[in-house]
Amino acid sequence: MAKNCCQRKHYWFLIREQKRYIWEKLVLLVALGIATYFRLVRIDTTWMSPDQSTLLSLAMDIASGERFPLVANQSSAGFAHPALPVYLYAFPILLTHQVVSAAVLTALLNVLSVGIGYLYARRYLGQSASLVFLALYTLSPWSVHFSRLIWNPVIIPFFAALALCLLTVLVTGDQRFVVWVGIALALIGMFHSHLVSLSLIIAVGAIGLLFHRRIRIWWAAIAFLFIALSFAPYVEAQTASFPLRVPTGEPVQVNIAPFLIAGDLISARGLFLAVEGWKTAEILLRGWLWISIIWLGLITLRYGRKAWENSISAPQSSRIVLFFWIIGPLVALTYHRHYLQHHYFLFLYPAAYLAMAALVEDLGVCLDKFLLPRLPTKTRQIYPIIGKSVLMLLLGVVSFWSFLVSRSTLRQEWAQTCLQERHVRAAVEVIRDNIEQLQIPNLVVLSDGIDALSSTFGFISALLPSDLSIRFVRIGNGILVPRAPALYFVAGRDEPTEALLSQAGRLLSVLELV
């Protein structure tokens, strides 16, 4: 009889576990679906600027086999970016022959970062933490915004999520060769996407030092040697074509700007114009982040000795890794010479949201330990229901806030997107038709730049016949009149320029409406 009773209990336990497993996977699929929709909806309105244009030009050259650059676009700090993002963007362009496919790649990589972050939270932080993470990160306004761009740093969250996850797998005892290879490749992906990510070396070094008993020194040395060698072609090309330097005109600054920007990325400040109640939500989110970092710091102090002695659990190890991953680069960047911007800190995704989710999980555990022994028997039965209700209310409020802000931000971006940018493909078709019909060998592009590197439409040359002579003129500086007949592509509004073109002849004004 006792044996049958145990068997029945085990049977019902397995059923409950199976139902919970299905429910969790359903929640994850819904979250990934929502994340994918917001990152892909009307992706053809992706923001364009000279940086995007240069990256697209280089990517299309790679896709066509014309050249294989070792450096990408010029940075505001005075040196060129590494070329890895260009090669990544060249792949979808090669497959689809569509410029927008590069933005789609960014979106999909960022969606994958949501999935990787969820797996991290579920494995190391807890069930409640995984749900909190999805509520925070799925529709994070800044994340949605950056996930829709064609740019060097916007693919960092994917590599950051992968590196963070594999590094935690490593320090919790998995020393397989594939883990080391994955860490090396993920760090290379981050470092080559934006050089400010090199500040994470401090965090990785601190983690390696604290968990030194769980790390194979020779394998770590080989991995970092491989990472260093990956920069050899870039350094050679950089020193040959651009001076390797930082701006000398800007004084060194020591301030808390990195911490303020980290709070911005969580609260949407600087992206969305917050008013009244929205400001309250932003303050709460920023406070949530700071308390989470402090909490992880206390855990690091409490269990740091155990990590050093190799007697620490996986959940405790993961929280220490999260703390160093966030605090290391933020402290390092408090001493800086160049103006710090929001996209410099994309390696915080998804680590910052994981830290916030860990705080909720740990707070719930502490409340359970403190309250349950002190509650009456009847109250204990409904306590789990109350706890889950409070958690669901929190998730609902956070998700609703993220939804409204992300939707409003996207609408602002769609309204501000230049019509010429949105329909540049149609403009190219019109230009092609005129070239074929009229046999005109020259094209003058009037836009926001004086050459292909400074113009938003610099990549247009890669979409047109190679024998076409293309000149760029900054709109407002007048018009350029070549010796031979030319077509004029006007990307913007300027009354004096339009008046000159309308007087010059039909061919010069035919593209004004594009």
C-alpha cells in the first residue's frame, strides 16, 4: 500500500513538472514572438546616416567580391572601427540582394540575446527571475531602438549574452574545449564590434582571478592569445591608413557618466520624452538597477572567499559573474577622454536586466524564509498565491510600461524617417531607368555630405552600374554642373537648389519627386 501511494505521488509530481515545463516554454515563445515583432515591424524605415551608408557600401562590396576591407568606418575618436560587423552584414546582403536585410540581421541577433538571457536566468537565477527578465528585456525601449539599426555596436548584445552565459558555464565547472572556443569567439565578436567593449577585459580578468581554481590556465592563455591575434590584421591596416590615436583636444574626465548612462539604458531616458507618471517609472527602474548592483556586490563580498577556495554553488557563482560584468567596465570608464554615448554600453544587455531579475528572485527567497515560519497555518496555504499575484502584477506593470514606451518611440522614429531614405530602392530604380533610356553617364547626389563617406546615401553607388560617374554635393551648397549631361538625385528640401534645377532643364528635375 505504501509503495503504491509513493508511486502515485511520483506520478502526479511528474505531471506537474511536465505542465510547468510546457507553460514556461509557451511563455518564452510568446516573449520571443513579441520581441521579434517589435524589432522587425516596418524595418524598412531603419535609420540611415553616413555611418550606416559607409557600412552598407563596404558590405555590398564584400558581397559582390570587389574588395575585402580590414577596417570599417571612421569613429568619432579618430580611428577606424574593426571590420567584423561589415562582414556579418555582407552575408544577408549576399543572400537577398536587399539593403534592409542587414537591419533584419541586427534584429534577429538581438532577439537571440533575449532567448540566451532567459536560459541564463532560468538555469542560474531561478524560475521567477526568468519571468522578470522576460518582462524587463523583451520590450526594453532602448533595446528595441538599437535592434533596428545597421551599425557597428548594435550587434554587441548577442555576443555579450553568449559570452556571459559561457563564462558562467565555465566557472561553474564545465571545462570542455567547445566552451573555451565559444568564449573566445564571443569576446572577439564584442571587441571587434566596438572597441569600448575592451573595457570588459577588467571584468573577465577579475572573474578569472577569483575563480582561478576552476580555470585551466593554459587554455585561458591560448584563448586570449587567439583574441589578441585576431586584432593583428586590424592593427596593421589601422596604422597604415589612419593614425592610431585618441583625441588630444579633449581633457581627461573623471565622473559618474557611465553609471548615469547605464541607468538611461534601463529607463529609456534620452530616447523617450518622459512626462509626469512616466518619470516616476523611470526613477523606479533606475533605483531598481542600483539596488541590484549593490545587492550583487554584497553577495560577492559574502561568497568571494568561497569562490577563491572553489567551494561555491552555481547560483552564487552566477551572481558574482554578473556583478563583475556590470561594475568592471563602468568603473573603468569613469576615467575617460572621449564623450561617452549610449551605444558604448550595449555590453550591459542583457546583464543589467539579469541583475535586476536576480534581486527579485533573492528578495522572494528571503521573504519566504522570514515570513513563512511566522505565519498561521491557514495563511501559509494562501501565501504562495499572494506571492505569485504580486509577482504577476509587477511583471504586468513593467511589461505594459515597456510596451507603451516602445510603441511611442517607434511611432516617433517612423514619423521622422526621411521619405527619400524610406524609398531609396525606388529612387535607384528610377535612376536606372533614366540611365538606360537616355544614356546619361553622370549622377549628382545632393544630400547631407560632400562625398560617399559623409553622405547618408553614400551606399547608393553600390546599387548602380559601376561605369556610372557619381558625385556628391552637400545640399544647400549650390549645384555641381558636369561637362556632360547629368541626372540629379535630390535627397532633401532646399528651395534655392530646387529653383536652380527647375531652370536647368527637365532632366535635372526629373528626380526631385523621388
